Amino acid sequence: MIKHLLSAADLDAQHATLVLDTAAELAAVSGREVKKLPTLRGRTVVNLFYEDSTRTRISFEAAAKRLSADVINFSAKGSSVSKGESLKDTALTLQAMGADAVVVRHPASGAPHRLASWVDGSVVNAGDGTHEHPTQALLDAYTMRSRLGRVAGLHVAIVGDVLHSRVARSNVLLLTTLGAKVTVVGPPTLIPVDVGPALSPDLRVSYDLDAVLPDVDVVMMLRVQRERMNDSFFPSTREYARRYGLDATRMRRLPEHAIVMHPGPMVRGMEITPEVADSARSTIVEQVANGVSVRMAVLYLLLGGK
């Protein structure tokens, strides 16, 4: 297994499948009365978060604790970072404390790659700017496999703000590696110009959601990331929801077996309506639960599991 997980591109099909298979075995722990394994006893995992997070931070913390690791949660707010401490100095501090793994989320793309060159332990990218979020892609692939029985051969539509989405990038890289067909859908202003050559030569691009829906096995809705926008990318929220929002009418255009996914947090009423988010097709709550199992597998494999 690789030492760091910085990008979905770090994983070939064999390693990605190993993570998914390991997660399936570890998922059984969640159903036990005592949800703990002694696997990482004596190891220290640091959650280093420079951006706000709910699902990812709690998921990594739960994963490490279920493997009996010692967990240190670091938030930029209230730390020496607010006094001007650099990422490198923070990394050297963690190194001195003997961190075996550092899970990092940072607003700057590429920050986990720099961190990996400063510490001896494993580094896991929990989201860097608009670049990547590899464990989200892994848990999405795991959810698809759990619901539909496979990933290879599936047609996945990723819909919405692809331009600012690290989740979209990681999913395109991982899903194509595992043999899925991916189409990104959104307004032309929110689709990167070079998205095909930059991510995968097999990637398809569409600006018409209604034309894509009847042919997909999975539709993954993305939140519009207004916090990363410094310009107007579409006329209005109402116009966006009308063209690219998933409502009950559009959901009926999906094949009977198709599922609806969302990495969260979601804006109900914009990219997805409440009735779709809470429907039987929706895997949103499953994704959160599966995230713990997948992150357990990642930590286990990176820290010496066989």
C-alpha cells in the first residue's frame, strides 16, 4: 500500500479495490455492541483542519477511535495559526510530537503534498482547496458498489459546480480507474474548459441534465460553492434550480435502479429538492455511514495493516 493518500490518482484499480474490500470487512464492526478494534493501538492520528468541516472531521475521528488510535484534533481557529504560524512550523510541531498519520484539510490546493515532504508519518488529504478529496471518492465508490453491486460499467453523472468541486475531480479520477463511465453536467460557466484532457480522456461533458438522466445508473449532485466564487456564474438561484436542480419530475426520468448521491452539505431546494433527498433512491445518509468504514480502511492500510 502507498504511504500517503494525497490524490485519487495515487490509487490504481488494485489498490482502490483493496481499500473497498477492507472497508466492507471493517463495516461489520459498526454493527457490534463494542465498536472497537485494537488494530492501531499506540498509534497517533492528528486531524489538522484549516477549514470548517462536520462530516469529514467527525468521520476521520470516529474511524481512528474505532481502530483504537490516539486522536488529536487540531483546528486553525484558536491555535498558533491565528498568530501567524506557518503550515511548515505546524508540521514540524506535529512531527516532534510523534504523529503517525496526519489528516489535513486546507484551503490551499497542494497543501497536503507540501505537508507530506515535512513529516515522516502518513498524510491523508481530507480536501485541499478546489483540488481533491480522495476519501470522499472512495466512500462514493463504496456506496455505489453496496447499492448496485459493482462500479465497473456504471454510468455516473456528476451534476453542478464542477469548476470548484474537489469531490468531482477525485470522483472522475477514481471512477474511471475502476471502469465506470462518467459524464459531468452543469452550466458552461461551471465546467472547466479543459476538464476532459485534464482529468480523463474518457470523460464526457454535457450542459443538458434532462438529456443525460435516462441513461445513468448514478446521479451525483454537487453543491454550488458560493464561498469560492468572486463573480456571477449564473443568473439566479431560481434559474439554476430550474435548469440543473434534481426534483421529483426529473427523478422519474431515471432508470428504476438508479440512485441519487450527494457529498454534502446540500442546499435543499437548490441543487436537490427535499423529496428527492429523502427518497428511497437517495444514498446521502448511507454515504455518511460508509465514510467511517472507508476511512477506517484507509488508516488501517496506511499505518501498516496487511
